[in-house]
Amino acid sequence: MSGTVPPYSAWEPTLAAIMDSDGPVLLIGGMDVGKTTFTRLLVNRATALSRRVALLDADPGQSEIGPPGCLGLAFAEAPVASLSDLPPHALAFIGNTSPAAYLLEHAAGVRRLADLADAALLIVDTCGYIQGAGARRMHQTEFDLLNPAHVIALQRGNELEPILSPMRRRTGCRVHTPPVPEVIARKSVALRTQRRAMRFASYFGSAALHSYSFDDVSLVGTWLGGGSSLPPHLLKFVNQALWPPARVYHAELSDGHLSLMVSLPLDPGLQGLSLVQQELKNRSLTATVAPRLKHLMLGLESGNGKLLGLGLLEALDFRRRTLGVLTPIRAPQAAQIVHFGTLRLAQDGREIGSLRPGEL
Ligand SMILES: Nc1ncnc2c1ncn2[C@@H]1O[C@H](COP(=O)(O)OP(=O)(O)O)[C@@H](O)[C@H]1O
Ligand SMILES: [Mg+2]
């Protein structure tokens, strides 16, 4: 803080306008424009007036509620120093820190969490993904699902105009464009990554290994379990055709598409592949490299669709038909659904890499 001018005085008129009305309130803006800071001021202003606030954190990257890779909902009844002090009431799984390839999951998560907000003033903080057609679709969908009374659009130039243009034409919604105060600072990519790693590390700090039988859970976000497993004699044939170089641990056929879990990347020109195609008459193929699934982020969901928490894939054993998952959740046996994400994490929270959509 510098000088005598309060750092966020330019936001005063917008904050006051919202206090006079009902929500929902939707925050939109690129990275580091003050969305989360504005959200905190709004939460604190409303709770100081004894309003009950529901905060929906729709940013799976720089998360405040719950670990990254998820969306989170929290209730506030008193002002807070940091939004991350609020305990999560519910989470929704995205499986990556960028929503770009998960627009459906993101939209479903936003609406499902908003449904839990009850009569509280709903404030929705979003992520900095604003460039391109995908970002426009995401924000327009958020808008349509939430029907906000206020959109707070924070921009340093005119970068939000393509997103705001249709919103400005909607009746029943006010679009506010308060300026970005000078104190709002840009964070380096390294700092953002480090901040996520710290949140992941603290989340997985108390994790323990739990083993799930394939028979006790359903898998989502992967081809695994989505087709019919090859009978043993055909799996043996595929193994013989592709060895060397690759071992095939598991294979499924679904509507002419063959999916293989293999020990190493397959060269598309590999002779054994055409042999397999002739025999199985598959039209297309996915070959998932098993070692690339190690430490994959998983969402563990209960029978009522609630995200119980995250896990990291430690082992996938097709002979024993078990899944080894490292997770801090207290009752891992309550999980009915294992939702595969695409981000890979070390237990200390570092991001190892991401699978491509379609790789799994
Ligand atoms: N009064 C302040 N003094 C210094 N830095 C601030 C102040 N207010 C906000 N910031 C910093 O500005 C950065 C961007 O703000 P933030 O609200 O997180 O933006 P966004 O949610 O749009 O990415 C953050 O790192 C935040 O700590
Ligand atoms: Mg933010």
C-alpha cells in the first residue's frame, strides 16, 4: 500500500451498487487483474452487512477454495483475511489446472455448485482464460447457467469486449467495468506454478495409499471400462504381434475402436499393428502408455455425485484388477466413481506434465 489513497478506492461505486441489490455476481477478467481481490472485498462487504455469501471459485488454476484442478464452493458469514481461509463446502472435479479442454466438466461443475448456494448471495470468481473462441464459449455458458444480476469485468485494455458484447445486450444484468487499480500486480508463470505446487503439496501432505477393486468402482474420463475387454486368447495374440517392442497389459474394443494399454509408445508403422488390425477389424486405435499414467490426478466421487477429494494414481494392476490411489480423504472406501484427470503430479505438489485429451 502506498500514499494516502486507499488502494481500491476506484472500486467503491461498483461495490456499493452490488450491495444494494441481489446476485448472482460474476467476475470476469484475464490473469492478475484483481478478480480474486475484488471478490474478497465483496465477500467482506456483504458479510459485514450480515449477508450470507456463497463463493463459487470457478478457477481450477489459481484456486482459493479446495485444491487446484477443482472448482470449489464455500460459505462466508464473516469477513476473511484470505478467501482460502474459507473451508470448502463442496468441490467439482476438472482434472487439470486449465479448463480449456474441459468446457463440459467446467460448465457442469459451475451449475452443480451454484445449485448448493441456497439463498446466499452467490459470487462467482472465474479463471483468466479469456482469449479465443473456447474462452468466449466458456464465459457465455457460465453466464447462461448463472443468469447473473451483475458482471464485474476487469480489464487493462479492451480485451474483454468480445466476451462482454452479448452480455451487455441481456436485460436483467448490469455489466460493470471498474478500472484495475495500480496495486494489482502481475505474477510470473514461475510464481503461479509454485503457488499451485504449494497448494497441492499441502493437500496431499497426509495422503495414504488405498486400493480399489475394478469391481467396486466405475471409471470416468478414460476409455478404461468403456468397451468390452478382449478375451484372453485375443489379448495373447495382440501381445505376440506387438512384442517386441511393446507389452500389452489390457485391451478393449468399442464400436470398431481398439484401445490398448501398452508398456511404451508404439511407432504407427509397427508391422504388428496391421496384423492386429486385420485380425480384430478395428477401424481406429488408441495406445495409452501405462507409465504415463503414474501420479495422474484423480477425482474420487461418491454415489450421490459428490467429489470426496483428489487422488494420485499409483498403480494399475490388470491381473489383480486393482487401482492403487494415494489420497488424503478420510473414507476412501466411500468412492464409487474414479474420475481420471490429465494432470500428473509428484506427491510434493510439482506438476510433472499433462496427458493430451484423447490420450486416455
Ligand atoms: N494491495 C495490494 N498490494 C500488493 N499486491 C496486491 C494488492 N492487491 C492485490 N495484489 C496482488 O495482485 C495480484 C493479482 O490479484 P488477483 O486478485 O489475484 O487477480 P486475479 O484473480 O484476477 O488473477 C495478486 O498476486 C495479488 O496478491
Ligand atoms: Mg484469481
